[in-house]
Amino acid sequence: VQNLISLLTLEEKIAAIAPDLDFDTCTTHVKGAAHVGFPPYMWLVETNTAVASACISETKCTTEFSGPLTMGASFNRTAWRLKGTVFGTEQRALVNVHGERGREGSRDYLGLTAYGPNINQQRDPRFGRTSELPGEDPYLSGQYAIYFVRGMQEKDSHGYPKVMAYLKHFTAYSRETGRGHDDYNISMHDLFDTYLPQFEAGLKEGEATGVMCSYNAVNGVPMCANDYLLNQIMRKKWNLPNLHVTTDCGAPANLLGAPANAPDNATAAAWSIMNGSDVEMGSTMWTTNLKEAVERNLATEEAVNQAFYRSYRPHFIAGRFDDFEKSEWSKFGVNDINSDGHRQIQLEAALQGLVLLKHENSALPVKIGSKVAVVGPLGVTRQGLMSDYENDQSCYGGGHDCIPTLAESISAVNGASITTSASGVDIDSNKTDGIPVALQLASDADVVVLCLGITKAQERETLDRKDTRVPGLQEDFAQQVFNVGKPVILVLVNGGQVALDNLVAGPSAIVEAFNPNTIGGTALALSLFGIENRWGKLPYTIYPYDVMQAFDMKDHSMSTAPGRTHRYFTGKPVYPFGYGLSLTSFEMSCYPTTGKKKLNYQCVVINAGNIIGDEVIQVYHSAGDDVRSKAKHPVPLQSLVGFERIRVEAGDVDIISFDFDLSVFELVNEKGDKIVYPGTHMLRFTNGVLEPVEFCHMITREATGNLRASLS
């Protein structure tokens, strides 16, 4: 890389790290230098739910997974790694066959930089981009990032990774209102306890190539010009000196406004590159003003060289400039896109992320051959099933006609002649003319599947929700359906949490389906009819309506009463984080064992029902009152520290082992440092439904200064 830098002029180096004005600036085409054989490049390929691209043919659109909340709800590291493996394979294949973003003929040819996963903190249910996230817990999101990235960056025998993975959006980005000029006061405790751990895990353990810095400011400093977080924390404290940082689209231009208020374009360009950003995306501050900034001594050519080095070092590692055939990934082609194997992984992941919130009166499984009425606006929509950052083309040529509605997926399993459907009401209107038909179908049916929720019309990038109820007349319509008197299975389609206060009592069963995307309807149908029994657990807390509405979206403190997420919320949730039922019944017992580490446990899981099923065992740390009383900072009520997913045959037993060291008891203090306090600490083992099995540990400090844990 250094040799290449020495052959380029200042103008050429800037042109390689800033948008080419002849193309869309957000996809970020940059110029090459033909005189040294350095080719142009396009940076932005979204990889959150699919490798964003145009379809190659009718059957060769990239594999699109259910929304990230579904993935988080699976609590399955293997599923996350396999998703990454699919993405890495398909992006390499598209690069090999000159695949394009957007549409065929766009000239936006895919490169090897992959932007995803998005692991921002799900702090407020109304955040418009919740559908892009795996959940509310920093440990869960960190594990998701580690395994997703490992799958994407799988290396061949020569050390070439499939792609280069970037985490989004660094950091504390959880509000769309006022985006680009929003500034949040965040304590050192909250930064290192909530907003940074998932990124640290994804970068240090997952070895992600880089991050996209976010639009917001933290403590007065915009993230894409934040020396403290980009340089002092990530590159120095986390010992990642070559970490690559690209800006979110237009972030350098935002420096001209609040809170930075750069006096001119050259200053805005200088502030971003001098404080840690390496590639400008979506604006042209660097393209048109960075050379002037260097000439005015606002920025240095050394900083340009450093940004160029951090930008293209990963390209050399990935073999972009080596002989094509040298990489084992050169074998990938069109047949590796949306292959049978990839579709099986896609379906498995979708099955494992549906969450069964309520099940009474043996409503499930529905008997195949029953008269089933699918009513509600989310049962008959196609586009409405999609999460934010869906594929560029989910169907060949664009649109959503190839995606089955939930009603069609249910009909495919149950039979078209005995499955009926009607929307009843719109997603968000006051029209009532469709209600009589829907109620008649419900009355004529043996079982009613009621599909309610929200779409990207209510929440998406640039749009936070103002209200967490299902919009329009959906809630009133639901009560009318309940009053028909037939067994009702309520299916929820949404990203951020929707208020369930008035919807819990009526149905016999409730299924949280999140954003099903292209495959989720199939997974839902297989699960409702008992063909599969793979359910997951809630990746966020479903709060009472009044609590959700009372949250101050500007307040980034996690512990301000009544607290945010399962870690700090002191009230009673409608459904808690980690909750989820199964069509079979499980029993669990846990006990300490002797193992490789200081704290070793085994949990015996018994499938006491009559069908095979999946279960997730979760482990939480809670500090005792003696520890809380001496801490000078907020202390979480509980922190997720471990989990494992297993599949157990009916009547069979399986054993899960958990091995921890003393770091499992760490808390983050007021300075942002991790510390283990002497005193009482609990580890709780649970499936989210049964009473947890709890073990109390006393942490003491020995004469040598070392900490020691003993069961008490």
C-alpha cells in the first residue's frame, strides 16, 4: 500500500477516498489511477438482510433473510455465522460475474466491502430503524456481530477473506428525528455499558474490517469527526490501529451545521479526516475541498496518506489486486446465488426466530384441513412484510409480486379451498367497508389467523413512530374479530415493539413474526400447523403502552426511571426480554461442575412433551444489594452473559455446559472501566418461562490481590 501511495499525487489520493461526482455519491464510486493500474471502485454494498443487488435472473436474486430481529430472536450463533457465510459467498459470486446494485445497467458494480450488520442499540420502541437491528441487548448484538462477521469474512487457504465486513452505525445512533444535527449527552458509564460493547465485540472478536460512523453527535462532537471515539477508543484503547472508518452518507457536509458549525467547506473536510474518518460517503466535502484544506494547513497530506492506507490495506489482504484465479473464491458464480443450500439456511433461520408469546386452549398446532380465515391487513400485503434495508431487488425486475402473502403461505400448507382471506381494514386508515366481509369469513371458519402490525410507512430510516399502537382501525377490528367467538391466533408483523395492552386477552395464541421478508410467511405457516416447532425468544422488552409513550427519545440514559431495556427497566413488562413458548413443554435443572474455567455449570433440559422442539437457555448476572449500595454508578438489574440453543427429541434429555471466568461478574463504573466488585453476585439460568435456577457467589479479594469466587 505504501508503494502505491508513493506513486500517486495528492489529488489522486483524495479522489480514491471521496465520491466521484459522475456517480451517485452515496454508493460512493471513487476514481482510480490508470497510469499505475489502480482501478476505480464502488464502496457501498448493504448486507443487513441480503447482499443488496439487482437480480441476475428470475431465480437468481440474492438470498434474503427474515429481518434482523428474527435473527436475534433465534439466539443461535450457528444461524448467524451461516447467514454471514451465505452473504460472503453471494457477494463474491456477484463480484465475479460483475453483478450490479439497484437495477441491471446501473453501472454500480459490486465490490468486496460489505456494510452490515447494523448493531445499534435498540433503546426506544419508536426508533425508525429498529427493524434493522437484532435486539435491545448489547451482549446479544455483540455475539450476533461476531458470528455474522466471521461467516462473511471466512478465509480461503491463502488467507483471502470472502468480503470485508463493516459494522453500522458507530455509535449511539437510535433516533431519526433531527438526524444529522442531533447531539446527545451520554455518560461514560452508558457509553461503555450499553453503546460500545457490541462494537467492541464485533471488531475485536469478530475482526470486522471497519465501521461506518453515524450521523449523531456524542457529547457535542459529531461521530464522523470524533477523535475520542474513533481514534482514542477504537484505534488505541481497543488496539485496532488499522481499523477503517467510512462516513455515513453526507455526514461530513453535516459538519457545516449544528453542533459542529464548521465555518466553511474546507474546514468541514479537515475536521472529519483529521479526527478519524477515512472515506467520505454521500457528500463532496473532500472531493471538492480537501485539497484546499491541505493547502490552508487545516489538514495534512500525512492524514490523507493514512486514510488511503487504512482504506486500501484491506483490499490488498482480500486479494483485489492479485491474479483472479489465485483466490479460491474465484470459483463462485451465478449458481452460488440463492442456491438450494442457501435457501435451506434461510428457512431454518426464519423458523428459529418466530416467537410464541401466548398459547392457550390447545389452539396450536392448527389441524391441516381446518377451515382457516386469514384476516387483517398484514395477512394480504407483500411489500408490508419487508424490513428496512430489504434487497435492492427481492423479485426479478423489481417490485414484490414474487413474495407470498401470509395468507398465501398458510393456504399453501392448508389448502386453497378451505383457506380464505380478507384485510378487513387497512394498515392505517379509517375505512370500514371491508370489515363485514372479514367478520363473515371469521364466523365461517374453524380458526382465525389475525394479522396486524406496522410497515415501513410507519417506521423506517428517516421516520420515527410517534405512537406505538397498531395504527388505523386495526385494534378496533381485532376486538370485533375476538367477539366472533372463534379461536384466534394473533400474528404480529412489525419492527419496533407494538403496544399489546388491549390485544393480549382476546386471542388464544400470539405469534411475534417481526418482519418476515420473503421467507417468513413459509416459516410461519409451517409453525402454525405444527410441521415445525423451532420457536425463538424475544430479543427486546414489550413494555406497557403508557411506558413506551412516556420515554423521552432524546434521553440516552438507560437508567432514567423507569429504565430502558430488560437491564434497567424497573416496571412490569407485557412480555419480557428472553420470553418465548414452545408447542412442547420443557423442564430444566442446573448445577455447578468442575471444568476448565473457574465457574462451570451444566443444565439438564428435558423435553417433557410429545413433539420434538427447540429450547434456548439463557444466563444472567445480577449484582447483590451489597454491591449496589457501594457502586457510584447505575447497576443493571440483570445482564445477559450467556445462552445456548438446543433441539431435544420428545421425551429425551440434553445437557448444556456453560463455562465462565470471573469477568462474567464485571460491571462498568462511572469512568467507563470494567470492574469486578467484591461482594454478592448471582448467576441465573432460565429458558425465559420457567422460574430461574439461581446460584449465589461471594467474590472476595485474597491477600495476593486476586479475586476469588465461592458459592454461598
